[in-house]
Amino acid sequence: MKIAVLSDIHGNMDALAAVMDDVKAEGCEKIFILGDYAMAGPEPEKIIDGFISMKDSENMTLIQGNTDLMLAEYSEDLYTQLKSKAPVMAEALKYDAALLDEKRTKFLKLLPAQYELDIEGVKILLVHGSPRRNNEDILPDTPMEEVEKMLEGVSANLVLCGHTHIPCGFQLKNKQTVVNVGSVGRPFTEKPDACYLKLTVENGKCLFEHKFIKYNNGQAASKLAKQSFEGSDKLAEMLLNPTVRHF
């Protein structure tokens, strides 16, 4: 079975459309989405509305990212806390939260934080950050010992995550596998192509391929720069030349 695993779309419809075209061309039978659908992107409402229309599809499994929960539980206190650490992201949060009607907020709020399922004998756990926290980083240079601590008490054979926007993978001593699938909408790689994971499960074995998909990031950046919150131009530049994850 071929499965497409996507994460961190961040309101980027141009990137998502290009990735979904490739997913279709690959003949993927299932799609897992690991969260962060809307915040700080060019078209947050369109992305949410699109997934609302698809959420009951039998071949699609959706979970919640940390920014999804922030949008669903937005408050001025949360805005103030974030502004001291990442002022541009705080402005994006405030702007995007104002776009959410009751239907969109409910969709984000009710998404599961994690989801476990069995595919052809492989026990898979879907998380956004790590099994411990939705905002915990699993990066290429994360020490193996730290990754093992994150998986304490986890029985899944395979853990799929996102959050960092940087694809990577780990094979633990106990044979558990952890794969960060990268980012569709805010890639943070040397080349700013959209990234997703093609997972093939067959006879209890897994094959992994990070796919890098070119898309019209110039068009996406132009849309984002026109958003009326302070710093949208900086976030737009990151779609063209990614250098830092947060401002």
C-alpha cells in the first residue's frame, strides 16, 4: 500500500495543489495529514475549508498541529505570550484567528492530537511534534538518546511526525522507526520545494521516500506578502529563501 504523509501546510494552497497532484500520480491509497493547516500562510481560510470538505473521506486521516490548537484557542494572553518570543508569528496568529468562524474553529479544535492505526501489520503512530508534545522538535541533529526518550512508552513500530519543516529519520536500537515528513507549505530545506513522505507498506515492511515537489512559490509569496499583518513580507521571503523557521 502506498501512503502519502503530509504536514505543515500553513495555508499554502499553491504548494498543496502541487503535492496533491503528485500524490495522485503516485497512486497513493491513503493520505495522512499531521497538522498545522493554516497559520501564517497565503490562504488560510481556503486550506481549512478544503480539509473540512475532505475530513470524512475514508482514505484520509487528519490530526492536529500546535498552531491549529493555538488558532482554535486564541486569546489576547496567548498573543502577548507569543509576541515576546516570535513577534511576526504572533501577528500572523492574531490575523488568522480573526478569519475563523465557528465552523473553522470547531474543525481545528476537534482534530485528534495523535492517532494510532495498523496498516498491514505495521503499527503506526501519527503525531505533530513528538509523542510527548505537539511542539517538540525532532530534527536531523537531535541526539538518538533524546529521540529514544521521546518514544518511551510508545508501542508503535513507526512514528510519523512533522513540526520542524525539516525531513529526517531515525532507526532506534529497539527497531522502532521515526520519520519527520518535512513541510508542504513552509519548507525549510536548501531548496524551497514542497516536501512530503511517500510511505510504502508491504508484507509488514516499510519503504520511505521524501519527495520534493516544485511549485510556484513566487506566486504563493506574493499572496502572503499582501496579507495585512506586520511582518507578512518577511514570512513571504521565507517561501523563497528559507533561513529561519520563526520571527
